[in-house]
Amino acid sequence: MTDNTKSCAFCGEKVLAVAVKCKHCGSELERSAPPTAASKPKKDTSLLTVAIVLILIIVALVAVVDDSPAVTQNSNVTRLPAISIPAEQQSFTQIVESFYQPYRDAGSNELQKSQQRLLRKEALQSSLSSLDFTGWVGAISSIGTTGDGNAHVNIELQSSGIEFMTTNNELSDGLSDIKTLIPIGSTTFNSLMNLKEDDVVKVSGRLVRDSSERDFISTIAITERGAMIDPSFLIRVESIERY
């Protein structure tokens, strides 16, 4: 604690620091000067200093971020091209997908289901001007070779679950009037060697007409339900390239 007394200059006894007269000897005493700023205890400013330093650091970091070059449309960032789907492909997709729900709604009524399949066949037949198609867009879902080295490929059309595919074995291809396996050493085979699953591609070729006449285009499906709501259409690939 701070000492609040002083000694009398005449008798030496202790008196209050603010006393103007000694209570012991009665002598007049000089008034003590009030404590100066230098004598006052100093406040701890360490926390304040740390806070100021932190604020300065934050301000400096914000300034650095603001000065960083922004990524703009003119920067050298690789951008994926917008995918343009041919009008004939869009029409084909819309027709096929438009029969998903009516077929489901038919429930267990086999007559209604067969009717929906016939209606889809007629709709595709009237919509497509040719079985040939050019530059249709999709992603490779499967790619491989047979035991003889010939290639097969599955392509899921862009923005749909509809699949285009070749046959995937020599036996099925040998029994078909139209061969769809891609011969080893062909231009199309060599193009496929530079592609992989999930690559977005442009493919041109020919849709295979259904010889059974149940569908306008041949489908690879074990059941009618698969052919109608999860269709894979058979194609012969003439050319394929990365989009």
C-alpha cells in the first residue's frame, strides 16, 4: 500500500501527508504537493498494443487480397465449350422419353403396353427423315474389345438416359444382317483408342432398323419394359471424336 504519512520537520513524529500542522508539537508544516502523473501507477497497455497490431495485420491482408488480379472472362482459364445438341437428336430424345410414363401407367395391362410400343414406333418412323445421323452428342458409358480384338462401345445420349450401342460379342454380330462391331485397325477403331469412359463425344453413323418390326429401331433389351423405359438402341458407328 502507498504510505500516506510524513515526518514532522520539527519533532520528527509521523503525521498525515496532507497535514498542515503537527499534532504533536503544533508546528506549521508545508503543504505536500499533489502526486504528479509520473508518480501514478502505469496502466498495463500490453493488451491494447496486441489488439492494434492484429488490426494492422488484418488491414494489410485485406489490401493484398484486393490488389490480387481477379479472374475475368478475358483471363487464360480453360473453359469447357457449351454443348450444342443437334435438333434431330433432341426430337429423337423427346419422342422416346414421352412414352416412359404412358407405358408405366399401363400397369399390368399388356394390351395397353403393346399399344404404347406401337405408337412409339410410329412416332419415330414419322419423325426421322433417315436412319443416318451426324454429330449426335453423348458420353461413352462403356468401351472394350471382343476376343477377336474388334471394338464395341456404348454411348449415353446427352441429357438423357437413352443409350446407343454396338453389339458386344462376335456371336451376336455374326447372326445380325448388319455388323456393328468396329473392326480392329479401322479409322473408327483408331479414334476409339484415344477415348475413354465418360468422355463426351460426337458420333455419326446409322441406326439399325428392327428386323422383327416390333420397333422401328432395333433395341437391345431382354424385356419389353426394358425396351420402353430403359432403351438401348443398336447403331453402326461410322465416326467418333471427342467433343
